[in-house]
Amino acid sequence: MTENAGDILKRGKEAAARRILFLPHAVSQMNAPERMISSREVRAVIFHGVVIEDYPDDMRGHSCLMLGRGDGGRPIHVVCAPKSDYLAVITAYLPNPEQWEPDWQTRKEK
């Protein structure tokens, strides 16, 4: 993990401890019938997952892609951005095995 990734992980957990805001896109992705990702699962990713990609120049502000495990051990990706008084959950989804290596942390070569 890079120094920036460690920093965003720390800031993300601190922001999430204050408040977590699920943006509309995240809610629609979480509620897709083929996903049904609960807010509890997203919280588990935020507090126990790992940063796998760091986006310091994201137009929404410094954000990151996290990997964690949900119910039954299923892998879940969460994109989130720490703000001063909350953590914005931008999206949450189940990684596609056609796009990700079996570790769910490495994108497959195109």
C-alpha cells in the first residue's frame, strides 16, 4: 500500500466514524437485484477492507477503491471519498470475474 493509500484509509475511517453518506448512485447499485448489498456490508468493507486503488486527482475529491468481504465471504468493492465531516460512498458493487483477477485486487489486462 502506498503512503497516499494509507493516508486515505485512515482519513476514510475517521470520516466514516462521524457519518457515512450513501450517494444516490451507490444506493441504486447496492439495490440492484443481482447485488443486494446491505449498508452493513459496506460498513464492513470501510472498517475492515483494504485500499486497492487510490484516486488522489478524482474530480469528486480524493477517493479510493476498497475491497472487503460481505455476507458469505463474497467480495465487495466500494468507492468512497472522505470529506471533513462524513465519508461519501460513491458506489458499491460485486467485482466482475471477467475484469478482475481471482484476488479481486488486480484488474485483468485488456
